[in-house]
Amino acid sequence: MLKFDVLTIFPQMFSGPLDESILKRAQEEELIEIELSNIRDFATDKHSQVDDYSYGGGAGMVMKPGPIFRAVESVNSKEAEVILMSPQGRVLEQDLVCELAQQQHLVLICGRYEGVDERIREELIDREISIGDYVLTGGELPAMVLIDAVSRMIPGVLGKEESAVEDSFYQGILDYPHYTRPREYQGLGVPEVLLSGDHQRIAEWRRRAALKNTLLNRPELLAEAELSAEDEEILAELKQEFLKSVEDGVE
């Protein structure tokens, strides 16, 4: 079981996302454990202050070291990896998600204001993680994203394990298109191959569609993806098709 300890000054923000659907069931089945700790509970003054002015001036408020040090100490374990959700951290991508899913205990620190006192980074943090190159008001939403993404990789969390394997990015490329009932909707049909019952043809169609989707929308992923010789042949065919369509359009 993977345990998440989340340290935040707004634990109520997590009550909806963590108490519904897959994450709720995963907790009930004891596949994951999620504990929330309010950093304010570890402040020592009567106002439960967790932030203060930045030395040197000019910046906004900074989260104080004391409450966060004590909060981490209260949940720490020898297996724990302490993570600061931070815009300057490594971007959360699928390979990192899979790596984190192998851990037993993740402690997630949600920063606020202008960030945290640098001594927290120097003494407590094992790594910093970002969910993208943009700025949010705090680390709570990134922590929710991390918990959701990592939990999906825990065996048994999803209804069928192949669901995670077939997800976009798991194999380094985007997913193939999905269809469901009805067979026709507003004049739009389902590809005949998906109705054929021929599992080999369906698998081939899906792989080609996934490669096409990646080539059109996220071609940079192909440089890092593990591609077979057959995949390379399909991509060469797709590129020729695109080139021809462009040339036909010019004519």
C-alpha cells in the first residue's frame, strides 16, 4: 500500500477530489492511504502563523520553516520521500509517475504565498515536482494531480489493469480514438473494423490510430517513445500520406 501524507494550510480543498470515484474506492480497499495534516497545527504562536515577511524586502510573504519542519517530523518514516510541489521542480511526466508509484510513502508539501523558506529545501526535501510551466496559487492542486496520476499506477486501483497500460503517455505516445454505443449518432458512424470482431485487425487499427494521433498532435513524443520496426514503417506511411495531402491541397 502506498501512503500519501499531504501537508497543507487548506486541507478542506481535498475533501471533494479525494472522496469520489476511483480514489475513494482505492482508499476503501486499502490500496492507498491519504492523510491530511494542517501545517497551522504545528505553529507555536497564538495566531497559528505559518508565514512571515521576506528578509531583504521586496517579495511577498514566505512560509516559515518551523511549522513545516515540525509537520514533516510528525509524519516522517524511513521509507518516506518528501516532495515539495513547486513550479521550479521536475515536471510530472509519466515516467516519473511510474517511479513514484513504486514508493511506499510520499510526503507532499503544499507551498503558498511566495514559496517556502530555503532551509526547508536544503534540509527536508528529497525532490521538487511541478505539474507544468505556469503559476498557481498554491501546491494543493498539483498535489491532487500527483495523487491521482500515481494512484492509477497502483495494481488494483483501476477496474482492469490494462486500462493504465493503454492510457495516453504510458507507452510514450497518445491514445487511440474510442467509440461506444450508439453505432451511429447524428449521421456519424463507428469505424467498421471495430465492429468486425477481428482482434488482430482491431489491434493494428488502434496502434496506427495512436501513432497518427501522436504525429498530428504531439510529434515531439515520438523522439523518446519505444517504437518497433513496424511502428517506424507505419509512421513513414503516415508522413507520406500527410505530404501527399499537402501537395494535393496546394494544387
